[in-house]
Amino acid sequence: MTDGLPEDLSPRPPGQRGRLKIFLGAVAGVGKTYRMLAEAHRRVERNGEDVVVGVIETHGRPATAELLKGLEQVPLKAIEYRGATFYEMDTDAVIARHPEWVLVDELAHTNVPGTRHAKRWRSVEEIRDHGISVIATLNIQHLESLNDAVHEITGVRVRETIPDAIVDAADEVELEDLTPDAVINRLKRGDIYHGEKIPQALANFFRRPNIVALRELALRKTAEEVDTDLIEAMGAGHREQARAAHERIAVLVAPRPRATRLVRRGYRLADRMHAAFVSIHVRVPGAVLGQKEQALLDEAYELTRDLGGKVVELQGDSVADEVIRYVRQAGVTFIVMGQSARNRLEEIIRGSIINRIMRETNNIDIVVVADSRKEEPGRRK
């Protein structure tokens, strides 16, 4: 017995884990859910596969609601929260039903408190552990590593994110693409939002330059997935050739709001180079962090681990000395760091950390990430 489930429904060995297919889009309304439902009908009607609906968000779209007909839907679970009733995917019911495939909309969705998993993607991981394959949908702005880029493009800080590792490990990622003009036309017709939401969306998130930039991010991400699949298909020998010049990325983090921004930049660099990355922080003896500072540091550590990196804490009187010693010993090839927090007088008296690292290391590229115009307080939950 596992978690109160019958033995025949206990988690499968790694080789028998359920597959994951993701329909990826640039923005809401490009047709991800519609395509997912259409594929479900094809699997059921042509191939005789056992497919059920775990959770679908129709958002009042008639065409999407029409495609739900004829598909078995696992009843949602009612959860009482703050005097209201909410409905979430019933993970236990899906596992008990044990279909071949389950449809799960909006993978980055945050579940209502009281649900076993805070995030819908964690529910999906549990379902896959039981040998059930999942078809899901996701918009590009929800990828954790792109959170800063999306904020810079749209001016909106996306609060619901998903670790890139979930998408990177998916068995298949299919881009559902529409041109920016087609998306805007759908929005104006009321196919995406209704009523007063339309002018607001057109004036904010759905401005044409935003859609163009988000579409570019989605196209790049899909291309990266294709490149990775090609390397894997070429075999072990070619994988070694592709990674012969093995890169190691080190991200220097301090207890500041921009720490997570640096981690994301380091991850994106590492991901493109198929490299390992590590976040480094140097604790100076006698320097005590306040509660807020420690929380910012912990946030950077948590994000690093979520993105598949490692955390290393060093200790010494000189931040520059400890960083230089570590990167030499670890064979680091790229350093990602932020602009110095020291003012000009402090740099004259104590020296510039960036300049020292550049001067005293060889064959290491250094990426200095500029501060955004306004550093934000910690965001991740």
C-alpha cells in the first residue's frame, strides 16, 4: 500500500513512469486547449486509447466547451476556502481511475490552499509516478527562467511559474502558434476574453509588441527542445562531441532583491551551453544577516535548486579571494554577477570585487548583469 492506494496502483519504477506532452503557446488564446482536446478525440476514436479529462479551463469559449463532449471527465474535487467553494483536479480520483492518458490544462496553475499539492504541476508529477501519461498546456511566460525577461517585455510580473526542468524533461513539446495579428483579432472578436476585459487586455498584456516578443520566446524554447532531441537521437558518441568543451557556470549571489534575477540569467546561459551551474555566496565572519536579507538569500537558493543547480556557501574575510579560489578549483568557465553594491568611495578604499576577479582569473568569461531600474522585493512563494 502507498498513500492508502491499492498495491496495483502504487508508483511505477522509473522506466514505467507516465509520459508528458506539453502544448506550448506564446499567450492565452492561441488554441492550446482546443488542440489538446482535438488530440484526445483522435486518440480515443482512431486508436482506441483510454483518455480522460483531469481538468479543463474553457474560459467560456464555446468551441472549447463543445470539444469536451464525448470525453470522460474525472469529477473535480470541491475545496472550501475562506467561505467559498473552489474546484480543483482530483489527483487521487485520476490515479484510482488509472487511464492511459489524462488531460491537464494550465500546468502552472496554483491550487487552492487545502489541496495536497500547492502547484498543479506537482499533481501531474504524482500522476506520472503512477504510470499515467499526461497531456498538458502551458504559456511561455510561466517558465521560471524567463520571469525577468517577461517582466521586462510586458511590465507584468508573472506570479505563477513552473521549473524549466519540468518542460525540459517532457517527452514532447508542441508549439501552438498564431501570428500576433491573428491573436489580436481573436481577442477583439471576444474569442479569448469577454466584455470589459477586452479593451483592458489590448491596452496592457496583449499589446502587439508584447505578443511579438513572447512569440519569439516560445519559438526559441521549442527550437531548443528540438536541438536537445536531435543530440539525444544522434547517440552517446555525438552527445560527447556536442559537450566536449564542457562549460561550468557560477552565479555570485548576495542577499539582495536582484539575486533571483542573476540565478535565472545563469540558468539560461547554462541551459544553452548544456552546462552545469552553481550559485555561490560568500559569508564574511562577523557579518550577521537580518531576517529580510536571509529570506532573499534563501529565495535565491530555492530557485537555484528548482532550476537544477547547486548551492555553495563559502566563508572568508574577502569575497573576491574566496570566489577566485573556488572558480579556479572548480574549473568554472563563466561567472555571472551583478553590479557592485559598493559606492565609489568604498571601491577606492576596498577595491572593486569585479575588477579583482577579472584581473586575477584566466580563461573565465564574466557576465555582469545590469540592475533593473527598480529592484523588486522577494516574489516567489
